Amino acid sequence: MSASARTRPSPEVLSAVTAELQALFGNRAVTSEAVRQQHGHTLTVIANQPPDIVVFPQDVDDCVAVMKLAAKHDVPVIPFGTGTSLEGHVNAPHGGISVDTSLMKAIIEVHAEDLDVVVEPGVTRKQLNEYLRDMGLFFPIDPGADASIGGMASTRASGTNAVRYGTMKDNVIALEVVLPNGEVIETSRRAKKSSAGYDLTHLFVGSEGTLGLITKVTLKLHGIPEAISAAVCSFPSVKAAADTTIAAIQSGIPLARIELLDEVQVRAVNVYSKLALPESPLLLLEFHGTDAGVAEQVERFRAIADDFGGGNFEWAVKAEDRTRLWQARHDAYWAALALRPGTKSQSSDVCVPLSRLAECIDETKKDIVETGLVAPIVGHVGDGNFHVLPLMDENDPADVARVTAFMGRIVDRALAMGGTCTGEHGVGQGKMKYLKAEHGAAALALMGALKRAVDPAGIMNPGKIVAG
């Protein structure tokens, strides 16, 4: 059955599948309503659509057994990492089996001399970096939440370090994947480069569980920098902050992180995280390198910021001070919700070419004011990516309509500037409606053809990215 024509499994099929899974997995096959609701969880306004059963595999053989059973009964399979995605990726619109990889947490091999590591998909980024710390190594991708490596690979995650270290696309070397028919493949080897056939690794990175189930990930690692310094710098406007970012990147300063918070988000962070930052637009930065190199980067950035009215510089070198600042940034979503209690937020994540960043943010800020929204702005502005978090009363149709229209205008604005509807959150259910405008009908049809070639029955995470 194709994904577009899919219906929920019949009660008879579900009964048979449940019995077989419970025989195979015992108490690791769960049908309680609370657990099922948790595995349809979404952090935004997208409605919860729980699976029929949740399975907790312990290894690749367990995953193969699940996939073969699902293929036999034509039942959907929805991969689940930690549930921190924002676009309904883990929802089960057609029911089926949620495969929770949280028990697959082995760090299999660290090759320090090659700067790579092999892990199971349930390992989280914090767990991995704690394991690596004593080796002087770290994995740099930091989407904020303590997401699983498998989920980060599936959504092509990004985050605060992407301006220097790239995204998951740049840091995944190879994958082990269970295909929809239960076969296991390895997409590549550990070599630094290869021209051997199609790039299967990057077919699966960002595929959001629609092509197969990731069971092993090989990642690039980096040495922990000799010196790390964080900084906060305030600006008279979001445009001034964005223009400073553009000038700093274009001048070649190797910034590790550069994050924008508008004055609304700063106010929210101050209250939520008990900080006392100046309530004006600010940049939150981090520099990596040698002591001398970091000092030079700081002075070069300060000179550029001065040209755009930057001030109130505060520097943090101690690890605990840096951690406090970055935790406040990572808590920005929850801080924003507290600005309008009882509401939910949709989260945009458009990304535009760096040269258009200041213009895009400035026009969006004007749109927020004209529309009368409470909508903080935060952004990974070093790579042209920013988030707007409009707060919305789900029970007020007028409020829903106003926010929905606003979110559409953000995407239209980004696409008109040569950008994308999603820089890092992925498509899931929430962004499917924008793909034709971004890619065109022919490219979208090719995505559908690839999906059908790998998953002809349409059982892998149906209802996400492409309709069929």
C-alpha cells in the first residue's frame, strides 16, 4: 500500500502484530495509553497522533525483527529518538509501531587517532561528549535539546556550533540502516573520502525515518580547544546585530558560535533563567582556539561591533559561566512560552544566504509589530538561520489564523531571498506544504520516486516529507 493511500491497520492485524511483538520483546513491547501518547508527543501546535504499540529494541537484530514483522503485516514503523523534534516527525497518523531506540546506547568504538566514533542511535549528544571528554575530544553538533544521535542524523540537525563545525550533514561519515524489508546495509566506510557509487549516507541523513531505521552512526570528532571564551554584546537594533554578524563572518573571524536574541527574547530569558542581561537585541558568541588566537578574535570582533553601535561587552572564560549563558540560550523556547502563559508556539527556522540575513530579520520584525504578535526572535545567525516563536491561543480561531498567515509570510520571504523553509528542524508534517514552492514539482516528484523505490509499501514513517 502506498503512503498516500494508507489507512490504519485493522483491529485483526493490530491484534496479530501486538501478539507477535509481545512474544518477541516481552515487556519491551508496550501498549499503555500513556506510553503511546508520549511517543506521539510534539512540542508545538501539531496535534498528538500516538502509535498503536511502542517497541524498545536493544540491538540491530531486534530492529530487523520489527521491520520484517511490519513488512509482513503492512504496518507503519515510526522511528523515535528522544521526542524533541518540532515538526510532528514522531507522530503516527496511520497508527503502527513506534520504535524507541533509547535502549541502544552503546558507544561502540572510538578511533581517537582518526577523529571518529561509532555509536548506536540512542546515544545522546551529552552522553557522548561526557564519554569523550577525558580523551580531549568532543562532538560539536548542539541543537540545544539533549537529542539522540540517531534522531539528529535523521533530521539533519544543526544548532549553535554549525557556523564553525557544520551540521549533521557534514559530521556523519557512515550509517548502518535496516531497510523496510528487514535487510541491513552499511552506507559507507570510515575513510575520509570515497567516490565509490551513490552517496547513500547522505540519502539517509535528513530522511526523517522515511527510508529506513538507523542502527549505527559513525561520526567525525574534534579536539577540545585549548582556549574557549564566550561573550555577550548588545546592539541598538536586530538589524545592527545581524549586520555585525555578516561583517564578522565575511572578515574571516573563525567564530564557533554566534547567536542572536531580540529584546523580547532577552526579557524572557532574564526572567526564566534569572539573568540580568541588557534588554536590547544582543549577540551571544563563543570563540575557540589558542589563548593568543582567541584574544585576537575577540579584539577583531569588538572592532566590528563598535562600527554598528555594539556595546555592553561581557566576557566569560570560566566553564561554569559559559555553561550558564548557553543554558539560558537553550532554554529560550521555554522562556518564550512563559511570556504568554497558556499558549503554544509554532517555531519557524528559515535560513537565508548570509548577505540577506539582516534584511530578512528586519522585515520579519516589522511584520511582527504590524501584526501585533508576541513573537521572540532567536537565531543561529552565523549561518543565516533564525527562529521566530509566535505565541498563540489554540482555542482562539482568529489568533490561530493570524499566526498561521504570519508563518507563511516568513517562509515566502525566505524563499524569495534564495533561502529555505527549514534550516534545521526538518519537514515532518509541519513543513510539507512548503516543499513544492521551494523545490518545484519535478524535484518533489523525484523525492517521491526515491521514497517508493526504497519503501514501496510505504511503511516507513508515512505522512512525512512526501505524500507518497
